[in-house]
Amino acid sequence: MSGSAGGEEGVSSGTAQAADAAAEPPERALMRLLSGAWVAQAIFVAAKLGIADLLRDGPWSAADLAVAAGAHAPSLHRVLRALAGVGIFAADAQGRFALTPMAEPLRSDAPGSLRAYAVMNGERWVWRSWGEIEHSVRTGRPAFEHVFGAPLFEYYAARPEAGRVSVEALRSLSAADDAAILAAYDFPAGGTVVDVGGGQGSLLAAVLAARPGLRGVLLDRPPVVEMARGRLEAAGVAGRCDLVAGDFFVAVPAGGDVYLLKKVLHDWGDEDARAILARCRAAMPGTGRLLVAEPVVPEGNLPSEAKWLDLLMLVYVGGRERTEAEHRDLLAAAGFAPGRALPTASGVGLIEALPC
Ligand code: SAH
């Protein structure tokens, strides 16, 4: 998401980036960044065609890949040649392409696979939203609505295939978050966890699998709940979990001990986010706890994926990523006492809040 075309070393730390920047003339550095969108679209098409899956057992020529993937061989060759230049796939001495460490996560069955996310990232409804970023920056309104004439979640409801692509993308991102959240937060041994906007269900499945005495409730929009069901069944926890198809602006299931909101508030502006929090507050007993899990924007000039996701939220849904201070203000305005902030090993931070 950094928009970087990537050097030979791929993603570098802030310090290394500073050193690179010192070595690279500014015009060249700028040119490299300007091709970021092209790199992302090339990764998208390789992911969509399933190239990394085809290379699982060894190198293939672009011609063979094109036959298997239903592509135009010379054009596919050009895409793979360009990607090999940034460390994704590598050509061997016979001109066949092979996996590299950065190509591995594009395999569907790789641990921590990012294939579904790479696909969603380049699909035309995302790409066309970025294409109208000027509209968002001039008006503050989501480019998505300008292009498609409806808010994102209505678009998904009308186009189940786009909704499915999004749910799968979120699932592919969730694997790293789920383990990191479980490691960072001590969920209770008993009681009920309500995952509000629980999406594809992987976090709740992981929490319930780790706490056999806990029950779960997942609230999401009707088509998403159906997709979560399979996940909870596969994890063997469906018997301890209620699925609620509903609208978190209307009602949130009452009586839970822990309410989870993961990557939900960032889809919304402050007014809507406060309304969702107020529904959670109203549903919660005085002894309940709320756990917000979101990418947290660092203060200052630090490089941060959250700052780029923030722009995706701007063009795509009209939401925003927030600093820790902004999260605390939002929670306080919705009747919560914000408490501990816990970093995790993944891209999300946790903020716990108690009703007040
Ligand atoms: N918590 C999940 C999903 C985050 S995406 C995860 O981290 O993977 C945001 C979720 O909010 C989506 O699943 C979307 O379907 C859901 N959502 C959006 N509007 C909603 C509404 N009005 N009521 C309930 N859920 C909604």
C-alpha cells in the first residue's frame, strides 16, 4: 500500500528509506513512486490469473502460463518481466518464471496468503475510486460514490460477486491480525463476545477456539453473515456462536461481556462512528468492555501503512484512519471511558474502553 515501486530490497525500514533517499536523486525517487499504481495493477493481474499457484511446483514459461491462465502470452510475459524487476517472480536461464519470496504470498494456499487482497486491491471498483481521488480531495466525499452513484455497502449488496471479493480480501488480511490480537489481549475464559461487523468471522473463530468456555455472537449484513457461517463451522466453534444478520446503526445484540469492533469504525466518518459506538454502549451491561481494533495513525512524519489506508478509506467509503488521540475522543463522545492502548504485532492497535 505504500505506493512504492520497491527496490531490490523490497519494503525497507524508515531508517533504510532515509538512507535510500539520501543516495537516490529526488527526481528518480519520485519517478519510482509514480509507478506505484502500475506495480500494484501488475500484481493484481498476476494474482487474478493465479500465476503463483501455477508456479507452485516449479518454473513455467510465459507461454505455458498463458495457456493455463487464459491470457495473451506476449503480454503476460511483459507483466512477469516487469514484476521480476521488483522481486516478484524471477526468470531463470531458460526464460521460465519461478516463485520468489515476495511471490509466495500470492499463492492461494500459502500461509498468510495475500492473493485475495491483491485481487481486491486492483479490481475496477477500487481502481476507479483511486482514479477520482481529486473529487474526494476537493469535496471530502468518497470518490466511490461519485463513480458508482451509491455507497460501497449498497454496491456490494447489489453485486454479490464484488461483496464476495471484499470478504475474501478481508479474510486474507485477517490471519495476521487475529493471531496478533489473541497474543496481545487476554480474552475472558467465560461469558459472551459480540463481534460487531464481524465480517468473515475469522477473528471470532480464533477467539472461540482459544477460549472453549466462551460464547460468541457475530453481527453483520445478511450476505456477509452467510459467508461467516462456513468459517465458524470449519473452526468447529459454530455450536457456540450465534449469527445475527442486521444493521449496527439500528441495533447491536445486547448482554455481551466483550464487544469487538475490528476495522469497522474506519469505514465511517466521526458522526456515523459515534452512532455505531452509541449502539454498542446501549447494548452493553455496565460490566461490559469494548475492544476497538484499528490501524492507528502515528503522530508526525513516520512512514505508516495506516496513513495510506486512510486515503483508501477517503476515496472508497468516506471513512478515516485515526490517531490514538482521535480514537479516545470518539470513544469519550459516545459514553465510554477509553482505557488501555495495546500495540499488536500486526497492523492494528487495540484500545479498550469501559462504559461510563
Ligand atoms: N471485522 C471484520 C470486517 C471489517 S469490514 C474484519 O476485521 O475482517 C467492515 C464490516 O462491517 C463488513 O463486514 C461490513 O459488511 C460490515 N458492515 C457495514 N455496514 C454494516 C451495517 N450497517 N450493519 C452491520 N454490519 C455492517
